[in-house]
Amino acid sequence: MNLKSMKLKLLSSAMALSLIISAVAPLSSASASTSTLTSGAYITDAEDHSINTLTLGQSLNLKLRDYTRVSGWVDLSDTTFHSADSGVLAVSSEGSLYANNIGTSVVTATYGGDTKTRSIQVIPPYNLRFGQFQFTVNAGSTQTFTLTGQASFGPNIDYTARATYTSSSPDVVTVDNTGKIRGLKAGTATITATLADRSATAEVRVASSASVQGTEDPQVIAQRTSSLALWNSIRSAMGYSVVTENTLLVKAAQNHSNYLGVSSAQASKGHSETAGDVGFTGSSSSERTAYVGYQSRGGVGEVVHYIPNDNNQAIQGLIDAPYHRVLMLDPNAFEVGIGIHLAPPVSTVANIGYVNSDTKTVSYYPYPNQQGVPTYWHANETPNPLQPHGKAGAKVGYPITVSVTGFGDVTFINATIKDASGTDIPFYLTDKNNSGRGSIVITPKSPLSPNTTYTVNFNGSTEGLGDFQKTWSFTTKGESLGTLSAMVSGMVLSVGRPQSNTIYYKTDDGYTDVTSQATFTSSNPALTVSNGVFTSTEPFTNATVTATYKGLSFTIAVSAEGEAVKPKLPTTVGDPSKVVSTIPSNYQTVNKQMKDVSSHWAEKEIAWAISQNIAQGYEDHSFKPNGDVTEAEFLAFVLRALKSDPKNVDLTETNSWSDGVYNLAKKYNLPLTGYSNQKSRDTKITRQQVANIIASVDGQALQGDASIKYLLNKNYSQGKTSATVEGYKGNDTLTRAEAIKFLLNLLERGVTEVKGS
């Protein structure tokens, strides 16, 4: 090759190389003025998503990418962007994109003189969701919320200001698109958010902003504080976190305690309320806590007791009761509120807030190494763990419980209780097989010995933990010197007519009936006492009987009157100030005016009631002896039988025939539901209500089992099937004939006046 041709060839190669470099360099450069995009160039975002759809309200930054032989895939700067429909998709020239409205738009990217396009559809969110499924707000207050939706990719989007809202009850709750709920009055409403064809709902409960009567009472506050300290001392000893006082739970508990104090709710219905009753704030504990604005995190529990809470008696009694104890000592309990109604009928209510937890913990009570454990328990609890054994109400050993967090099922395998000498203690077993409840209750059949260490060995299983075994010990409290007392310290007997009294031994554990164990010494040979039954053979004055038990003694003053002459009674009212308890000899004549009394088992007693103007018949000349007696009727019978208003000043009616008797009853503070509730006056009275009223008539402010025991101990009643709390049948109603018989029995037992409580 000659030199000229070689020069031409080199020049040609150099020119070719120069052309190649000039064609490639702009694609890898950050600032080229001319280019050719490859067919693979595409529009994407910083995360390299394939953008075909965007969710309404979504925003991102666009970029243009292309492939080069030198650098591979590169982001091309100096790209400008444009949207064909900015009403659907708004985009800045730098690529900031925002999905404005539902629809489709084409986005164009321009690089140098070339363009790339992408069609992008804007769709609604997959769903809408309020920040909470349930809101609680006080009347007159507001609460903010957020509304979010799920995007096709990326984080959820806030739609609070874009959606439209409605309220199912705008007189209760209003809602606006700034994310604000306003409560107007107590009640519940559903708010609905709508965006395109998507919607979401949430429940809003409006709580009354009114203060709750009793929550600021100094005595209630003191008892509440003391009870919480006792409660937490036990939880701490078990290794569990203390519960804190929640003011909303306090309001809910006090509301329910107040309701129990003025309504017809009995112990058997202590956890429910009836709409329309005075003080109603919700049918269930969850409704009542929501009413005051409490938001549950893991459920709400409630325990109720019907004794005074002086010295923490009610709270301790609830801890003693196995099923109530399990609720109070569960590890997941974290806040509480206690409400106390001080006036008869008294009650203590505790609401308990729980948190959810996947951790399973088995709880044992009495807890390991616990000291001062009570020796016995009176099995009075609803539901009753000894009901399957027929021992409800019995005095038994202190119950032992084994429970698992969240009130799950514990399966019993075997267990033993041994005293310090190794002797097995027999017990009643209550588990899911005979009670339907998950916790295990092991109850010694007899009271435990004082100042004795007992060892429990338990084998069981539960879901999540499998089989488990625990051996632990506890020690009972020592026997403390008690005091002796009598139900009645002064007695007036009728010659030849036995009358009962009850002797009580009081210790730190409470009162124990020791009548059958006490010895009695009489100062008068005409007066004998056997097992608490006093009988005189002749009249006397100023006698005494000394009851002795465990070296303690109590003296009862006794007098006896000759048996009263039983005169024939007129069929009209005699001396209105004199209580008469004898059957008229002409009872058949008296009853002729009633068409349904002759041959009735209570015809003599009914004749007595008619002759004393205690009860009357109906316009159709029927007495309806088997008809259920109402609260108003029973009250009238009582007040008339005891001649509580001889001048008939307060027995006059105003708007209703029963107004007068309720006016009079109010002076004696008798526990009635019909003072302010006319409907309650005409409701069938239960035997439990009768016990409460009669105890109050006799000057005792007692409720529930305590009032029943009082009637039984005083021989005012022998019960319906037996002389026990269970045999009394407190939930049963009372017929008119039974009510008359009951009142006559009271008079024969020496009740002659209304004392009131």
C-alpha cells in the first residue's frame, strides 16, 4: 500500500470513530441537546414501578429511563413532562405527579427532540377505613378522626378531607369533612364516609357529661381508696401489676351502684339494668362503661356485692368469692373503678378494664406463701361454685382457685390438699364439667384449722401451656378472741309460746352462729332455754339468761306475759291503735262476703285480715287468694297490720290509691322501688324484697342473703322448702294468701311496730 492510500484509510477510520462517539455520548450525558431514544425507553418513578394505575390522591415523582451500551440503564435528566388531562393527573414539568380525580390521562415525557408516553388510570382506593371502629365523645365535646384508604401500591392515603360524611342520628352526633365529630346528647349513632363508590362506617357513642352522684362523697372516696389499696396489695403479692383507678370506670360503677339503690334490681339481676328504670345507663356493663365514655382495650368485667364496704368488707368478700376473685386478680386487669351506694339498699360495684395478651399465665389463690388466710367461707355467690354439690350457702373451708389468663379453660387432672401433719383434706371439685366455667375451684368440705399451714399439689392442663404442675403452701390466720352477742338482747315472751333467739360469735372473719354450741343459764326456773329456744311456764319480770361460748358470755333480759285472752273480733275495724293477731271466731261469717275463700287453706287468716281492715276483696266479691301480691299491696298490708297510722292521715290517696302508703313508708326509709316509679308499685313482689322490707320494719338495714338470714334467725319465716337461704326461695313471688299468713306470723313473733332502718 502506498503512503497516500494509507493516509486516506486512517482518515476514514478516525471519522468513523468520531461519528460513533458523537452518537453515544449524549445518552450518557446529563446535558445533551440532541438524541435518539431507544424503543425500550419508559416512564417510571423512583421505585421503578410499572405505572399503569394510580390511586386517587396518590403522588409520586416521574423519571425517564433508557438503555445505553456504555452505561446500561440510566435516568435521563433534562426530561420534561406533560399531562393530557390535568384535571385527572396533574404533573409538573419536572415530573411531580398527583392523581386529582378518577379517570385516565396520557403523560408525555420529552427528552431532547424525542418523546415517550404512558396512559395512566386513576382509580378509587381499594377500601376506606376510619382510624377507630368505635368512638366515644362526651355530650357537648368534639373528637377528631382520620379516614384512610389502601393504595394500589405504596402507603395508605389520608382521605379525611376528600370524603363526604353523614350521621344516622344527627340529633345525637354531627360530623364534618375536617375530621371532627361533635356529640350533642347521650346516645349512639353511625357515621358513614363516602368517596367515589367506596364507603366506611364507625359507631359513635355519646356519653352524658353530667357528674355522677356519690363519686365525690368523702366517705365514698375514702372507702374507694382503701379498697384499691387492699386489692393492689394482693395483686402485688401475686407478682402482678397493680390496677389503677380510671375516672370513667368510677363513674360507670357509681351509676350502677346508684341504680341498684333505687331500682327493683335484686341480687340475682345485679349485673343487668332495665331500660325505663330510674338511673338506667345501659343493660350490660359494657354498655354502661361506654355510656360514660370509656373505651375498652380488651374487655370489661364487673363484680357486685350487697354488704357495706366499711373496713373493705365488700371488696374482701368479693375476693373471697371464687368466681369474682378470678375476675379481680387476672393478670390482664389494668384499671378499675369502684362505686359505692352508702344508703340502704347498700351495694359496692367494681368495673375492671382488661388488656389483650397472648401470654398465658396460671394464677393460684390463696397465692404461694400467703399468710392470714381465712379458715372458712359461706358459699354465697352467684353463680355458685357449690351449686353442683348441693352446698350453696353452706359454711365450708376457704376456696382455692386455679385460673388462666383471659379466663380460659383449665382441665383438672388431680389435686391434693394436706395439712401440716400430712393428712388429706377432702374437698369439693368444681370445674368446666359440672359448672360450665373454665376456672378450677377446690373447696375444702369443712372449715380449715386456724394458724395451720396447708400444702396444695395440683396437676392440670390448659391450651397454650399443655400439662402443668404446681405445689405451694399457705397458712391460715390464727384464732382471735372474739365477742359474743345475741340477735335480740331483750325478749318479751308469751307464756307457753316458744320464741327463738340467735347467739353470734364475732371475730375478724365475721359473725358465726354458735347458738347450737352455746350453753344457757336461766335466772328463773320458769324460764327454760334449749338450742336458742326460750319457753316460759308462767309470767315473770326481770329474768336473765346468760349465753356462754369459749369462755365468753352475753346476758339477755327476759320477761314473760300471761297468754292474752282471745276475744271475738268484730268484722269492722276496732281500736285503730291496737295490734290484733288472733283469728276471729266467726271467720266463716266474715268470709261469706268473698266467693273464693271458703275452704281455702288460709281462710282463717284471710278472715283475720278482712276483719282488721288489713286487706279487702275486689268489686266482684273475690279475694283472689292465689293471686300474686304487688309491692304496693304488700306495703299496705304491712302498714295496716302494724297500725302504723292510726289516724289515717298519711293513708289518704292523691293521684293513686297507693300514694298514702308510700308517703308513710318514706318516713320509715323502707327499701321500696315504687317511691318514684309508679310501674314498680304494681310489679309482683319477690320473697327477697319481702325479706328486705321486713328486716327494715324491724329496724335492720339489710339486703340480699343478710335479710333472709335475719328472718330465719328471728323465726319470722321457716322458708318455703327449708329454713335456709336457698330454701327460702328469694326469687319466687308471694300470693295474697301467703302474704297474709306471713304478716300474722310476724305479729305472733312479737313484731308490733314499724321501726324503719
